[in-house]
Amino acid sequence: MNGEWAVATEQWWGAVDLAVAVLGHFSNVGAAIAMVAMLLTRPVNVMGEISMSVYQAMVNRYVLPVIEKHKAEGRAEEREEWLAWNRRRIHAEKHGRNFDESPPGTVRQKK
């Protein structure tokens, strides 16, 4: 039985040696990965900053003018609705008619 135990112990030590060797190589790889990650962190951040700057410039150049144009069109349309409503109101007052039309943009409650 002692002979079997000795063989098992030798196999066990062989497995330990293998594990130590593998872990030793992993630690080298891990250190290399950590160094590469540290070296690449700043360039990757710079590329992200450049991408965000380009994106913001494109939004400022192409998107915001379209939004402002639509806002101006909406204001002009709303102003025209108010002027038309006011003309109808004044016309009704001049002719002595009851004007019960709600102003533009308001919701008239049903009775």
C-alpha cells in the first residue's frame, strides 16, 4: 500500500508542478494584458472624445438649424391662427353677433 501511496503522491506533485507552471504563464499574460490596457486607456479615451466632438459638431451644424426652422414655422402658424381668430371675433362684434369660439390652442369643455 505504501508503494501505491508513493505513486499517487508523485502524480499529485506532478499536477501541482503543472498547475504552478500554468499559473506562472498566466501571471505573465495577466501582467502583459494589464500593461497593454494601461497603455491603451488614454488613446481609447481620446478617440472617444474626438468622436463625441464630431457628433456634437454635426448636431450643431445639421440638426439644430432644422429644429429652429420648425419652431419658427410653428410660431408663424400659431400667430396666423390667433390673428384669424381675432379677425373673426372683431367681425362678430361689429355685426352684433355672439362670438363663442374658443381661442386657438384651448380646448373647449363639452357641456
